[in-house]
Amino acid sequence: MKAISLIVICSFLTNVAWAQESKIMEDGETMEYNGLRVGYRITNVSTREVGKEIFDRYTISAFVTNFSPCEVGIRLTGNERVGFINDQMLRLATFDCLNATGARLTSRTLDITLRNDPVYFTHRYEVKLPDGRTETRADNIIVGYMLPRNRTRENSFIVLVPRGEKPQIRVTVFPQMN
């Protein structure tokens, strides 16, 4: 019985530790979570005909700003291989359009990630050449990903929604390791 209680408590604490903030937001509204300010705005509206149906086409610009007193990021421990780090591990926020149709290969979801914000360490080493001389070489190694203070990551996506409807955007903010 004690083992079952311990398992239940541990699983609950794990879920709480990896919880994420999710909210349906309106155009121009912002949400603050764990030092990040997240929001979106509609930058363009038009109408498109797909097949025999008419849809409203919205261009949505989403952003994540770090307003905390320190950097937000992920430090690689050495066990990860840079080529195998996926955007799921690096994402800051996800913007889901709940009423998007996906017609004409348009998006339904946008992830804002740290993929374009690597942190490098320069490793210098000496190599012995065939003629006996030594040469100093340098390699840049990615040691993590970081969003500096007061910086913004922004991206846009296009959604098609049924005519007369506005996009219903659910924003999910993911906790990061600092």
C-alpha cells in the first residue's frame, strides 16, 4: 500500500513539475508566465475561395518576449547530440488555431522555439601536421540555447477559418530549464 501511495505521489509531483500554462487568447492580448510575455496579433485579413467554399484567411504574428531579469534557456549536459535535439525540447510556446480548417496546406499550429538562438563555446586544440609542425585549430561547439533578457522571438503563420469566424487561438507556454 505504501509503494502504491508513493508511486501516486511521485507521478502527481512529476505532472506538476512539467505543467504548462494554456489559455485561449484574443487578438492583441498578452499572457505572462515564468518571465515570458506571450501574445499574438492579426496582421492581415483576406478572403479565399477553396473549392466551392469561401474562407477567411488570417495572417497571425505570434511572439514570445523574455522580460525576466535573467536569460531563459536550455543548457546541454553533454549527453545530447546537437543533430538529435528536436524543436519539442526547445519550444517556448505553441499557438494552436482551434477553428482552422487546414485547407490549401495552411497551418493550424505554430511553435516558437529557441532553435535559432544557440550558445557557442570555442574549443581550441593543437594538431600535429605530417611535417612535424603543430597548428592551433578552433571548433565552435553548441553548448545550449538561450533567449537573452528583453529579446523577442517572433514568427507568423497563415490560417483559414470558416467565413465570418475569427481565429480561436490557444496559447501554451512551456516551462524551461534555466
